[in-house]
Amino acid sequence: MNAPLVIRDVLFASDFSGASELAGQTAADLARHFGARLHVLHVVPPVTDPMDAPAVLRGVAAQLEKGLSIVTAITKGRVAHQIVDYARRNAIDLIVLGTHGRTGVSHALLGSVAEAVTRRAPCRVLTVPATLPEPARAPIAIETAVETTSCAVCASETQDELICEACRAKIRGEALHRKLREERAGR
């Protein structure tokens, strides 16, 4: 059974990088669209100094705040685990994360927080790349004119046909009738 899409709480997990800026704007736009509360979470990884985190988090929240109810939080630990745990504890409906786009060795060594959160999350997860291409301009609609011609038999209007359907049927019927008469006469 498919439940309707109801978004009451959106979680934006920020690592304060450039990659998370677009994700923050996306999360704020979605929260505004759905009339949802926006949670802004920063997870301080193990063995990292959290001294500046509260001030930076307040700055991030202030940039997104226009017309939103915002909750901020800082936790410490394994990043993906803390994001998923926060989402469970706060009944989050949508998690929005920025992606760094790591591949190859750096992905293998550092892993992907977005990937780990997506696998373990109790709700929908939206990943947003650090940069998006410019939106393509919508193609200009070209009205195609339907050419009309006149039927060669009755002169009524037809679409790209030499003979209209009614005349075609009449001609076929007459030809069939003539053929039947000829066959009967030859017996």
C-alpha cells in the first residue's frame, strides 16, 4: 500500500563544506514547499575539535531561515550513524544530504556518508551534488500546421489525402460490385 507523501520534518545534515550549500538550499526550499520544520544537523566526527561548530551552525541556519521553523543540533560520533539515529529519534520524513562525488580510492578509503545514510535511513533520502548543470531551456513549441487538400472526386477537405475516405469507400464498393457482376456473367 502506498502512503501519500507527507513531509512534516526535513533533516539537512551539513558538514559545512561547499558541497553541502546547495543541499541546504534544496532542503530549505522543500521545507517551505511542504510547510515542514527544517532540522539542521552537524555531526562532529571522532577525533575532531568541535570548538567552532556551534557558531558555524548558527550561521548556516540563519542563511536558510527565511520563513522556516528551524531546529539546530550538533552531535558527535560516526557521521552516518548519527544522522540516521537523529532521523529515527525525531521522526524525520526526509533527509537531504550533499554529496562530494568521490570515486575510486578516495571513495574506498573515506567511504560515502550519503551512501551509508541511504542504506540505513528510516525515511526518504535526497542526495544533492555539489554543483548542478544549468537547467536546459525549455524547447520552443512549434505548432505543426496540418495541411489540408481537396478530394479529387468530391472536392471536400481532406488531410494529406488525394481522395477522402467516403469517396474511397464508394469507389471500392463500386469496383467490387462491378467485379462480382463480371464474374457472374462469365459463369
